[in-house]
Amino acid sequence: MDKVFLDKYVPRVWELYLAQAEESMKEGALSKKIKELIGTAISISMHCEPCVKIHLRRAIKAGASAQEISEMVGVAIMLCGGTAEVWARRIVETEIKNLGRKNALVSSHKSK
């Protein structure tokens, strides 16, 4: 994670935050993919666009499919109402399209 003003003014707080975040997202009874999908759903409910992007990209990297992501968004919408759908649609659609482009690039490099 990039340094922020907390790192400069209260470095111990920032250090503890990063350690807690790292520990929370480790593989355990829940896989990293599931934890990142949960993080994405919570981020949608909080309307934190940077958080959605971070957790969604990590979920994709951990193996989340477009179908799994779509079902997670459905749960977030069910819990948060229609505003979550309107707000999240643009971000999630963009990231899924980017996933498709990345997969196409990986496939083209593997075939060479």
C-alpha cells in the first residue's frame, strides 16, 4: 500500500493498520478470494470507489470469475438496495472488461 500522511505523522498507527490488514486477508478457513469478495461487497456498501477497485482487483488476481463477482454484487445490492447497483455497476463492469482484456493478453503471450 502506498504511503499516506498517516505514515508521516503517526507512523506506528499506519504500521499497525497495515499489519492488521495483511493478517486479516491471509489464507485461512476462508480463501483469499472469498475474503477479497467480502471486502469488495463491504466497499460497495460504503461507496468507497478506491476500496472497490483494490479489493476487486485482488479478488480477480486470487481467481474470482466474472460470475462470482456478479453474484457478490447481487448480494451487496440485496443488502444495500438499488443505490448499490447504480453506484457499483460502472466500476464492476469496467473491472470485468479489464479482466477479459488481461486474459486475452495472457492467452496471446502463451500461444507465442
